[in-house]
Amino acid sequence: MNASDLIDLTRYPIDSAGRDALLRKVRSELASDGCAVLKGFLTPEGVRAIAAEADSVADQGHRSYSRTNPYFTTDNPDLPEDDPRRQFYERSNAFIAADNFARSGALRAVHDFPAFDPFIRDCLQETRFHRYADPLADVIVNMATAGNGFPWHFDTNNFTVTLAIQNADDGGAFEYAPMIRNSSSEQFDDVAEVLAGTSDKVKSLTLEPGDLQLFKGRYSLHRVTPLNGPTPRYVAIFSYVEEPDMVGAPERTKQLYGRVLPIHLERAGRRADALID
């Protein structure tokens, strides 16, 4: 499948003249708001092709449930009851692992387009930037159905790169409070206002199928509102890391995808950082 039929390269010349102007626009939005959306990055044909591909492997999605606070930490009864670290919400995830998407398919055609990774890297101005080497997780599809949502949280990664593929019949707005914390202050009072629904810092986006989003979620509290109707919401997630040849830890990989591959066991404990995950 030809990526030039799937990506609107006329509107978004990521591989030709006009690229520099596009980079300036995206960088400006990321600097001011922590979020940049390239509306209609995919052509209508691209949207149809990737949605059909996701439909064809939806039964392979692995679902997990958890109850989390915005920081993914355990409860601390020594804190006041209204502290944001003690506010817990139901969370449901279903991920369709990367190895369900054929090398010759539409999603891979976009991800493997030679200009795609360099464009993302240059938008984010990341110097340590490598495609995730995990065969289950380099490009996945998140699948959510009625009642599911992603409650308020901060990301553990500095940025996420997502592509809206299909919306639910209702709900699923992306809400975020840009740069509500920073590397030196958690700003718990501001976070508590967001959780209570009293903050004036929250912005809302309705992402349409075909929209490419770059989002710095490490410092911006965000959520996806609950969904309604029988149509599943599909969002593709492209994963990049700071070190080459990285794969997920076996335990975390099994939580997310329900299985591990030999490469996860072979490379267990070989990550460059000392973080839990």
C-alpha cells in the first residue's frame, strides 16, 4: 500500500518544500500549549483503510482493568482525603498489539513512510529519538467501547504521538490542562481544581478520524471522556524512546498485551535506565 495515498502530502508536505513552515507551526503550538493537532493528516482513503484494518483484528485486542489516580501511585492514607493523589478512578484499556498489523498494511505504510519518523523527531526537537524496537508495541491501536474512558492522568513519557482512526458514536472528547505542573512543582492545588471540575485551565478537543496529535502529557493533566454507542473508538499510538533497541519489561508487556515474546525475556534487565518501567 502506498503511503502517498494515505497521508495528505499536499496539505502536510512532510517530505518536500513547505516542510520547514509546517515544522515552525507545530513547534510553536507545542511550545505554547503542549499540544499540536494536524487536522486531516490522513486522506479519507487512509482513514477507511486503517479503520478496516483495525476492525479486522479487533478480536485480538487485550483488555485490562485498573483503578488509578492521576499519578499511577498507590493510596497514601497519611494524606488528606481531598488530595489529588487520593482520587482514584476506574480505568479500562484494550490494546491491539503491533504484530497484528501486517507490514504490507495501511497502518504500517504510514509508520514506515521514510519521512514520517524524521518529521515527528523534528517537530518535537528530540535529539535522542528512536523507534521502539518492541515487536508488540512500536505501533499499536487503542480500542475503547461504550462506558470506557481514560480518567485524568499524567503520562510517564515526555510526549505521545497518536492518530485518530475512528470515533465512538458519542463522547470521547480529549480534555487537558496545559502545563499544569512543571519539573520543580506538582501544583497539587491546581490539579485538585481540575479533578473537582472547578478549574478554568481545562481545554477540550474533538479529534476527528485522520487527525495526527503530538502531545506533551508529562506536565499536562488530561483525560478522554466516557464513550457511548456500539461503535468502538480506535486510536493508533506510535512509540518512540530515547535509547535504541529498547523493548518492554516482561511483566509490563504481559499486563498490556496479555503475552510476551522471546525477545522480552532475552532483553529483560538490559534497559539503560534504572526505572521500574
